[in-house]
Amino acid sequence: MASVLPAFSFAALAALLLTGLRLPAQTPAGALPATQVIPSSVMLYPQSAPGSLGHSEQDKPRIYPFLPANRSTRASVLILPGGGYQHVALGHEGFQYAQWLNAQGVAAFVLDYRVAPYKYPFEIEDGRAAMLYIRSHAAAFNLDPDRIGVWGSSAGGHLAATLATQCSIGAAGNSGPTDTLSNVPCQPNFAILAYPVIGMEEQVTHPGSRTNLLGPDPDPALAHQLSAQFAVTASTPPTFLFATTGDPVVPVANSVGFYTALQKAGIAVEMHLYDYADHGCGLCGSIPELAGWPMLLRAWLEHHGLIPASAPPPPAPGPNMADWPSGIDGPGH
């Protein structure tokens, strides 16, 4: 069935890169260049988004395609920044991840998705639509449709884990471009989760993420259903997990519970827990104790054949970008 998502060409992609914003990023020697091109965004829905509450920039989810000049692989990653389902940390958990991947020749797509006052299922719908957008345009982007991963942090980790375990949840009764792509799989082929929210039940969740997604008094059955550790199956994709044991915001039990469920299901999973107390550091370039975790991710990507050993080495992670870089607008602002 033909897609109603906007068609794309290499010429259009090049134009995006040439006309995007240039944002300063102070980085140490050997890290990413001091100035980065932020590509122009592509609206996720060609018309009004399903369940739209209005017509402002906050009602228009969008994707930022980061396409490296020199590819090392046809694998790609959909990046879902965190923000407690209240805002979107587009800078250090979005653009900065994409630039790190681009430096190694990997294409990346950063999603600015709807957040509060939007509630479930629209955050999940935006994530699903983004995955379908990338996969349905894989030929135009010169991507392998069977090697599209998802990288989520904090609440974005919950969204990523939901796509990895039950990407069609909440789709029934919604109208939008995803309806025309029922033949395109929405599940990612691998998942990267950084200090993720996994469970929505009170004893393990991040209260702010739970309230913003499900409301102040959610149905216990829905909270259980949206706890990804209970949705793991034999078809859940390989997963990489990173967290700190003393995380003061999202209990490490979220990562541990998901790891345990994946292991029991026989899914390839690797988890790195640091004896440290931090949440939301992204690539963690300013924290010496944690700054090595991206190298572990690179090794995992190589191990799973997603990036060749001959790809350029990962740049040293520098200081974090702002959560929301100036000069842009969108749902997560």
C-alpha cells in the first residue's frame, strides 16, 4: 500500500543538511567539531497529527534526519530523548547522540515528540510513526530496513522499550499515516537504553513520567501493560542498557528488571551499571567516572554487526549541549 508520508530524495536530504541551523558546541580536542550543522526538521505527519489539541508548534511532532557525509554502515538509529514526558531533551540526549553516531558514519533520526498535556497513547503513536517513517523511506535514505534501531534515554527509554516490546499498543482506533503502513513493521531491530524508565507501576516508576503519560490516577491494568519488563517476548530485539546504581531520579531497578526479563526470554542483552549517582548525563563527557560508557556502546554495535570495526573511532564525548538548543521550536520545548 502506498505511503502518505512525505516522499524524500537524496537532493532533498542534501538540502536539509545545507540549510540547517549551526549550533555552537564547546568540545575538547579529539571530540566533535566546535560547530555542528543541525538539519531542518521534517514534520512527522503531513497534515494534522492524530489527536491534535491545536495547531501550534507544540502540536506538530517532527524528525531531524542526521545523515553523515561518509557512511560506514546502512544501519541507522531513531533517537528518543528523555524529559519525563513533560519536555524533550533535544540537545544532549538527541542532537548530541546523533552527532556522535554521524562521526562514526551512522545515520540517525532525532524525534521531537508530543508531551504533556498530551497523554497516552499519543507519545507512543509519535514513536511508532517515526519508526514507520524511517523504514518506509529506507530506500531513499540508503538504509537497511532490517537494521533500524532505537536509542532512548530516561522517559525516552520508556518510549524506546515500548517500541521494542509492543510497538502497536494504543494504535487501535487512531487515524493517521500509520494506518496506511500496516504492512511495514514498527518494531526496531535493536535497542539502546540509557538510564531508562521501564515500569509504570508505582513501586519502580519515575512518578513524573507516569503522571505525565497516564495522568494522576492511572488504571492499574494500563500501568502494568505499559511496563515493558512484562511485555518482553522471544521477538524482542537485542538490547544495550546503561545506568547508575544510585540514580536519584529513575530507580536502577528499571534497568535490572528489564535485563532480567530479556535474559529469561533468551534475548541478547548487555547491561553496564556504574557505582555512581547520576541521571540524565547523556554521553556523560563531563563526568570522568561515566564518560567511558559510549565506548562500550561502540563495542556492542560492532559485536552485533551494526557498525564495522573499520568505521571511524567514536569521538570523545564533550560537555553537554543545552537540553533545548536555542533557535528552534517544537512539541518538546
